[in-house]
Amino acid sequence: MNLDSFDIAILAALQRDGAMTNAALSEVVNLSASQCSRRRAALEQAGVISGYSARLNAAKLGYGMRAIIRVNLSSHGQSKEDDFARFVASHPQIRSAFSVSGDADYVLDVRTRDLDAFAEFVHRQLLPHPQVSQVRSEIVLKTLKDDRGIAVS
């Protein structure tokens, strides 16, 4: 899909506020509300916009602990990687997971209520997993930037 400057402006505005009405969007991008509606629908249909969600404050909801975990598997192969992917999908405290290059096979972004809940997850769930050979954790002390959007300009 070829994006023009109006599409890019719509995407940027919606990243800032996904609940923005087409009327409000029209004020920002200088198009009519009906044009914004048609363009927004086209971006959704093309899969450029994959959904909408609210950004929640994890700490205010009691999830004050965040860690980055680097995981190495004991062996590789499609069935073993599929098994680990199912494990990741079944644990809600794993908020993001990435297969990476470098000295780890996977990097996990984990949120728990506190250090005890984190230790419980690592020692009773992650380490006993049959595909896991090594786990290295870094506790997030301070978040400098946590922008989940895409630079569209």
C-alpha cells in the first residue's frame, strides 16, 4: 500500500490517541471527517492498522516488577521451538517475546507484581521447562523510553 502524507498524518495521530473520532482526526489532518473515515477504514482493511488498545499503567495496576530475560534452549528444531512458543503464549506475565540473534535464543519482557512473583515464575515455570538450558535476567530499574509505536513520518 502506498501511503501519502494524509495517511501518514492519520497514522501518527492514531498512534497518539487510538480513540480519536473521525471528527477530531479531521481537525488534525485537515481532511473532512468522511475522508478520514474512508482512509482509516482502508488502512484497517490493508492491515496497516492491526488494532486499537489502551495503554495501561502497569505499576498503578500492581505490576511494579519488570525484567528482561534472555533464554537459551538446550537444543533446536521446529518441534522444540514450537513447544517453547506455546509455553510463552500460555504465560501472561510474558508481555513480549522475541527470537533474537546473538548470545541468546530468545528475549522475554516479563511483568510481575513483585520480586517474589518474579522468582516464582523463573524458578517454578521457566527454569523447569524441558527446552530451557540457560536463563539470564536483568531487572528493569528505570524506564527511559517505552514507545510502542512506529515512526511513520
